[in-house]
Amino acid sequence: MNDSPDSPELHSNRHLASKVWSRLGPWRWRLSLSLGLLVFSVPFINFHPLVWGIVADDLIEGSLTGQSLGIWLAIMMATYLIGLAANAWHTYLLEKTGQAFVKEIRSDLFRKFETQSLGYHRDRSTGELVTRITSDVDAMEQSVLQGITGLIEEVVTFVVVAGMVLWISPLVGALSILPLAFAFLFIRVYNKRVKAIYDGVRKRLGHIGSFVQDRLAGVQVTQSFGREGAEQADFDGRAESFYDASVKASRLRNTYFPIVSTFGFVNNLVMLGVGGWMILSGNEAFTIGALLAYRGFWWRLQSPIRTIAQTSDILQRARAAAERVFELLNEPVSVVDRLGAQTWVEKKGAIAFEEVDFSYLPSKPILRKVSFRIDPGEFVAIAGGSGSGKSTLLNLVPRFYDTTGGVIRLDEVDVRDYTLESLRAPIGFVGQDNYLFDGTVLDNLRYGKPEASVAMIEEAARAANAHDFIVDLPDGYETRVGQNGVKLSGGQRQRLSLSRAFLTEPQILLLDEPTASVEPESESMIHDSILRRTASGQGTTLLVTHRIDLLRQAPRILFLSEGRLAGDASHDKLLATCLDYADAYHRWEAEER
Ligand SMILES: Nc1ncnc2c1ncn2[C@@H]1O[C@H](COP(=O)(O)OP(=O)(O)OP(=O)(O)O)[C@@H](O)[C@H]1O
Ligand SMILES: [Mg+2]
């Protein structure tokens, strides 16, 4: 999923704003207080030029005394301090709200990621999801809250200061504000043009990110084929294209901003020119004090224009980030609890497939009308050629995917009628390659059963033939395994995964070629531990394998061929009756020799 579908609804700013607003629900009162404080603080903070004007006029008139000067200075200081305090409080409340908002969004996103089906995660890169939950959420907070209130602050400042300027002299005030109107018009045009360019800049940055993520993951492949130079050239091309887009944006920005600033500066000229001319011509309506006050106000009229121009940059970025975040939040979870789903209470471990169909893509059926029944405690092997649907079949049992036709029953109840939590708890799943979390061996083993005692953990590790190698590790059970267990061998990782599954005492154990990528010594240990479990009747076991010794020892084999159940019997019987199985078996036998 690289490009989001272009839905006009998502792209409307108002729609986005209403979404953000509805998410701000619990903090609306705090936000309102914060905005109230902001509006309150602006006139106080911007009061001082007025005092300058009044004091100057009094000086010229000769009416200023030491005492009145002192009073004016005190007023100037007091108004500024009041304004400053209110503004600081406003900012604190705003930032607090922003952080609370971010916390909720992150938590909701993480919940979404954790509950989405495997199909969802296979279609997406991890890096992309990480970016969303970190930088996109950040960008949203910074710009949605701070950008918008920055804008409000500037608009309020502009209105208040414009009011004071007009109040001092309607004529000079109006004439000096006029050029600013042109500046606003320019900003609008600029915004339209820059949007497309910024979209391009962002997209290119995204391309660089996903490229680096992918190539770092495969750095060993690159080095083994000696392709570093080619990868570097590819990367440089992407960086170059980002550079070009950024320079283009910079050129546009630096053509427009001087124009906008010029309009702002013209208003400086108008103030001094018209004001000075009125004083020269002896017009009583304008004084030197007024001129001085205007000088103080000028910057406060000019700065909102710059800020508004810059804020719109920030808002563009925020809009894109918010769109991506909401897109993820709104995505439906495909595998969910049914209404009125029941808890699976009395777990026996019977499995039944009834005419099960499944396809990942509508055009390509993977399983076709698969039916079989497995009694509680049975040990069944699943065999079949590569791509025949074995892994898919196992994945359907804990509802990593839902069937597209037919029903899967556990203890006679449709799996979709159980709550996901109670369905998955008694099912153990060990695949070809199982993820180990960055932590100690012990942390990983007790992942599915945090309350397990050390004795229970050791027992599970013994059952999976893992205990001996664990105690030989530098720190025994306290050894850190590294991300995805990089500090262990493939066989050791597999035996840990098996122990982790054994510890939860699963009623149903699903094993998907657990020895596929394992050296022979580990393999025989794993086989041994699986067979020990199945012999002791500790639950139902489904094992995908093409290892001949396991096939021979399995009491029953389901043989899949192109998504159909082509055979269902013991090894000897299949060998005699199922031609496809006999062919496949001889092939596997030859491979192992
Ligand atoms: N996420 C997916 N999206 C689309 N098609 C998929 C997906 N996963 C698997 N398939 C396809 O489904 C078919 C069955 O795959 P499956 O992994 O179940 O085969 P398998 O019998 O386990 O094979 P192997 O022995 O190689 O592990 C394959 O043709 C595969 O290309
Ligand atoms: Mg498979």
C-alpha cells in the first residue's frame, strides 16, 4: 500500500478538521479555556506602544511629571506581565492537550495494528506503520494544534492591533492596513501553487525511507552479490529527485515571501508618510505620540502575514499526516468477534473442516471443498507439494484468516462463534520461522503465560529439548536473544518457539514445518519432542511436514494436492492407494538421502 486511494472525502479540509475536533472531545473545555486565555492575553501584551505614544505626547505638551511617568511605566510593566502570564498558561494548556491527543491516537493506532489480520500486515511494510505511529502522529499534533492556534493567535493579534491603529487615527490606520490586504491575496495564490510541490517533496521523502528500510534488511544479499555500487546509485537518484523538488519549493517560497514582505513594508512607509504629512500640515488629529505608537504597532501588523504564510506550509504537512493517520484508524478489522460470540469453555480439541473453500484473492482459489474430522488427542500429519495450501489450512484454524466458504468447527462449534481470545488461547502455533522478541530467553518463553513459574518453564524447555542448550548459554535463561533471536542458531530458535508453545499446554498444537530450516541434530531433537507429546496424548496435534520419518510415524496423513484433499489415511495405506502421494513420497525420500 504505497498510495492511498484518492477519496475526495478524505481530502476535504473541513472533513479532516471535523474528525480532529470530534477526537478532541474530552479536552474541549480545556482547549476553550486555552483559547480564551489567548484572546485575553493579546491586548495586554500589545499595550506598550500605546503607552509610548501617550508619554511622548505628554512630554511634548509639557504635562508629563515624574509621578505620571512612574504610573505609566508601572501600567506598561503590569499589562505586559498579565498578558505574559495568561499567554504562558494558554500555551501550557495547549501543549498538555496536544500530548493527550497524541497519546490517544497512538494507543488507538497500536490497538488497530495489533488486531488487524495477518493478511493486512502482509500487504504493508512495517516501516510504513512505524512512520505513521511516530512521525505522522507528531506532525499532526504539532501542526494541527500548534499550527492552528498559532494562526488564531496571529489573527487575534492582527484584529486587536488593527483596532488600536484605527482607534488612534481612522484615516492613517485604514491607509496603512490597505497594503496588507494585497499581501493576503498573494499568500492565497502562493498556497495553491506550493501545495502540489510539497506533495511531491513528501512523496519523494517517503520513497527514500522505504528504499532504505528494504535495502538495510537485505544488506547481506547486496554484499554477497557485490551490488553496493548499484544500490548507492539507486539511492543517489532518489536523493537527487528529493533535492530537485525541495529546491523548487525553496525557489517558490523565496520569490513569494519578499513580495509579501514588500507589501508589509509599504505599510511602514504609509504610516510614516501619511502620519508625518498630517503632523506637518498641522492636522490636530495626528500627533508625534501617535507616530511613535504606530512605529511600535507596525511589526505586530506585519508579523501575522509572515506567520500566516508559514503556517499554511505547516498545515499542508499536517493535513497529509492527518489523512494518513485517519485512513489507518478507519480501516475495518477483517477478523473480529461476531455479535454474541461465546467463550470456548470445555476444550476437548476436536477439529472438523466442512467443505472449506479459501482464497487470498477472489480470482485464485487456494483451498477447495476440503473436509475432514479429527478427534480430540489425535496426531495428524499434513503433507503436499509446495503451494498446495498446507500453511493456509493451518492458518484458518485460529482464524488468522476467515474461510471464504464452508465451516471450520472446533468441538462442533463454528470457530467464528467463539470469541477470538478464547479461540486462540488453547491453540499453540509453531511455524517455520517464529519471531522471538528482544529480551531474555525467559521473557520469550513465558510470553504466552506470564504467570508461569521457573519450574514450569524448565519443564516445557525440557519437553522441547531446549533446556540443555539454554543452560549452556552465557547467562542461561537470562541470556538476551537479540531482536528476533539473532544471537541463536535456527534450530535453537525453533526449540525455543516449541517450548514457548508447550508451556501454554495447548489443546490444539499446529506445527508448520518446524524443522524446515534446521540442522539435522536439532531436527531429530525437535521430532523427538513432538512425538513424545503426541504419544502422551496431551492434545490434538496437526503437523505439516515432508520428513519421511515423521510421515511414517504419523498414524494419519492428510495429503493436499492443489488445494484439494487428495488422500486421508495412514502412510502405508496412502502409499498403496494414492498415486500422487506415492510420487511425492519417493521424491522426498530421494531428497533426504
Ligand atoms: N498472503 C497471500 N496472498 C496471496 N496468495 C498467497 C498468500 N499466501 C500464500 N498464497 C498462495 O497460496 C498458495 C498456498 O500457499 P501455502 O503457503 O498455503 O502453501 P504451502 O502448501 O504451505 O506451501 P509450502 O510447502 O511451500 O510452504 C500459494 O500458491 C501461494 O502463492
Ligand atoms: Mg507452507
